Amino acid sequence: MSAWSTLPLVRGDRFLGMDADLPSAQWVYFGIPMDFTVSFQPGSRFGPARVREASNAIETYSLALDRDLTELAIFDAGDLELPLGNVKESLSAVAAVAEAVAVRNKRFFGLGGEHLVSLPLIQTVLRRYPDLTVVHWDAHADLREHYLGQALSHATVMRRVNELLEPGHLYQFGIRSATREEASYARQHTHFYPDRVFQPLSQALAELRGRPVYVSIDIDVVDPAFMPGTGTPEPGGISSREALAAIGLLRELDVVGMDLVETMPAHDLSQRSGVLAAKMVREALLAIAR
């Protein structure tokens, strides 16, 4: 078992209510400050720290779920310290932390950072659950074969994920931006639900119950009117209310790992982006932690 102290993690402020220590924790939360393949606005590397800061603006208790973060055993491990600009080494570091959590029989919640960080997280979970299903919420399909000549990119991440999964084990919700080729690929190879999240996810629950599920949410699935603090805002998205209601549906699933990515609160002077991201983290953990 890897020595925890040797992992590339830096602890600073904790997310509100995540006060468990590592041995007693059921879930481990960590930030992944990487935005090295972004194609529009950089800055999501600062997301994890700003979301922790914004967590002080919310309560640990959820009215919707009638649960409190302080009642759960969640350890905030801090943020990864990554080699700036080195994509492959950074992904290896993410994988090392995820593996160190998994070998301790704990589950993890990763906060990005760009969406490419989901790949090593999902690879780690897939080794333990070969029949894993991935539930993906996003404004963008992220199904390109290559982007700007690169196979590893925030724009290709779900193509790489789908290549690892059993056929039919990728469910995509909320997509409202794709190339023609991506749309064709999605209709042939994924369960593809454009534009909305809550209603199609409600219908898909019957198929997803009883399976090990990994959830990956790109926060730009939310309309930029509610979530301007993201790297590639896409008009026409779901409301923050729908996002939070859809997160509540995760109570019905066996979620074995999760991430929330593309948070970039530093670009939003109103601070509503950081607060929404923090609330989505809280609601998600309260929904999925047993």
C-alpha cells in the first residue's frame, strides 16, 4: 500500500464539513488543479481552491436531502501538486492518488480542473469494477478522436473513456454542442440524451440501478447565466435548479466514484459560480455517500 505521505498532495483550507481523518473516512475528496489542454479560457486549475473557499458561504445541511456533511466520514485530502504543463506526468499523478484511495477500500470525489482529469480517475475505478457504467453530464460531447492533433484532451476525454468501457456503458446527458462526427458517434456508441438531464436521467434509472456507476459532471452543463465561471461556456444549458434536482436522483444509484470538473470561479466576480459548485459538491456527496 502506497505511503500516503509520499503522494503529491498539498493541504490547505478544507471544504466545509469534511472533517474526517483518512483512516476513518468512507469518501476522500481532492482537488486536481490542471488545465493544460483547455482550448478557450484557462483558469480551472484555480477551481479547487476557490470552491473550498466558497463552501464557507453554504450550510453543511441540505434541506432537499435532509442530510448533513458533518454526519458523514469525508476526508479532504487537499490539492494535487502537478508538474505545470506536463499532461502525461500530471495524469500519472492523478492516477497515483486515486489508486492510493482505492486500495484503502475508499471511494473518491475529484474536483477539477479540466475534464481530461476524469480519465485516470475512471481508469482506476474500472480496474475494480470491470462492468462499470459512466454517467456523463456536459454541454459538450467530448467525443473527438483527436483535438488539435492530440489524443489526450479535454475535448477527447469521453472518447477515450468509451474505448475502455463495455459497449453501451456510457450515458451522456445535457449535451448541446458537438461536431457532426461526434453526434454520429454518440448515436451509435453511447446512450445519448441531448439538452436535458433530469427527465432522461429519471427514465434511465431503471437501467442503471444495481450497476457500479461512475459520475462525471462538467459544470458547463449548467447554463452560463447560472454558471459563468467555466472555461468553455455554452448557451442554452440547464438551470441550477435542474442540476441540483438531478444530483438528488443519484441517491438511487451505487455511485463508486465521482468528479466535478471545469470549475473556474476566479473569472466570476459575483462569486455565484463558486457557490454553485460548492453546493453541487455538497448535494452530490450527501446523495451518494452511504
